[in-house]
Amino acid sequence: MTEPFHIISDSSCDLPEEYAKNNNVTVVPFYVRFGEEPYKKEREEISVRDFYQRMIDEPDNFPKSSMPSVADFMDAMTPWVEAGIPCVTICITTKFSGAYQSACNARDILLTDHPDAQIAVINSMIDTVLQGLYTIEAVRLRDADTPYEKAVDILEEIKASGRIFFSVANVNYLKVNGRIGKVAKGLTNMLGIRPVITLKEGEIFCTGVGRTRKATTRKSIELLRDYIKETHATPQTYALDIGFGYDYDEAVRFRTDILDMLHGEGFMLDEKDFPIFQIGSGIGVHTGPHPLGVTIIKKALPD
């Protein structure tokens, strides 16, 4: 335990388990269930692949998710607090979940017994694989021996730059889980219209429509291109990744299309610096089995 601060994230970050383990990131799981079954910890008690396979096999059985508890966050924070190591806890946007409040309550309880503890809880204003990119930036800050307070300031500064441009195969899951009002109340699967959705500043907005997957993914790429131009982003100053649900091969093709666009704009990004991460069940309950999107966020430490 020699790190300048320890990083904790709720499992909305959707980081690969191997990455979290190898980079000493504590992930506090969301819970998911189908029907009236008991809730299970995502990744720990139900794998992401099994979760999506069940949605494919049981299309009318809509799963539900539940946030980590105060006790879950306390369990994650306590070893580091007792060791005298600062904690930086990254939480999904408060617009989607109460996980941030659970983490804040855990922090406040721990501070009663450890008043000198340093525990930052960040409302990331983002979610899913974009939260994963954000957490990776926290890792880069930690590994560069950035002091705890400075790292927190930088993370607070860059979070507003995060964007997700994505589409779903249908809007049923958004409807069932109460998200459709945030996107477009008039969209229905009967019309064959699919929304293109942008997440920014903690909320989701409908920023386009299309009747085919090809049309919605093309619109997502156009939105990314426009944002890159707006921010004057470069591969040295911004990080990107792809998020997918069930179909990895589709995500690979999507990345290839994006790279073609980026290279045409002079944004020379390599595949190795453009990872593909699977969207977890905590977010998948809202998107269904076929979410597909691209994310971008300002780097904490420019290359």
C-alpha cells in the first residue's frame, strides 16, 4: 500500500476485470435480477455475457438493477482508510443512480471514527465505458504520483468534457426503465425509428434518429466528428473507446468506420489506443442487449 491514493469505482465503469485487478482499482458492484429472482452482484455472481445471453433468450423478461449499498462502499473504503491512504471514489452520474449518495454516506460514517481520513467522492457526470475511461485517467494520475488533492481537482475539471454517442436496437428497455422521456417520447418500435443518443453533463438527449442500424451508427460517428472539431481534440489530449453489449464483431466494425473518419480528419489514432469495452449489466438493463457507442473525454495528463 504505497500508492499516493487508492481508486474505487462503482461497477458502472465497466472496466475489464483484468484491468481493474492489474491496476489495483477496487470496483463496487451494482446488482441485477430477472423477474422476482434475488439480486446478484454483476460480474461477481452473474457474468456480463450470461446476462446478455439471457436477455437474448428471454426478450420479454426485462431485468432490473439496484445500486451498491452504503455498506458496500464502506467495505471498499475501510482498508485504505485504516492504512492512512487517501481514497478517490468515482460514481455514476447522479441523474441515473443514487450510488453517489451511498458513497457519500459511507464516507461520512467512516469520518466519524477516522476524522483525518481523506476520502473524495466524485459524481462523474458520466457512466458505463466512458466512466471506465475516466477511471483510467485517475489511474494515470495515481501512477504519475500526482498528489491526492491535485488529482481530485483535475478529475473534477475534466469530467464535463465526457461524451457518449450511441444507439440501441429498440427503445423497449428505455421505456420499461423510465428513460424514454429523457430521449424522445414519440419514438416507438412500431414506427421503426431508433434514437441516436448523446450523454453529456450527466444526462441523455436524443440527437438524431434513423430507421436502420447503419443510419444510427453513421450519425453517432458524425456527432463524434463534430465534437472533435468543436473541442479541437487531438489523440494527445483526448481519449476514446467503444462500448458494446452482445455483439463484439459489430463493435470491431464500428471502430474501423470511426478510425476511417478520424484519419480522414487528421486525427491519427491507433487501434491499440482505441479500446473496445463491454457495457455491463448495470447499464445494459436500460439499453437492451445491443447498445453500441463511442465515447470521448479529455485526458488528465496530455501525452
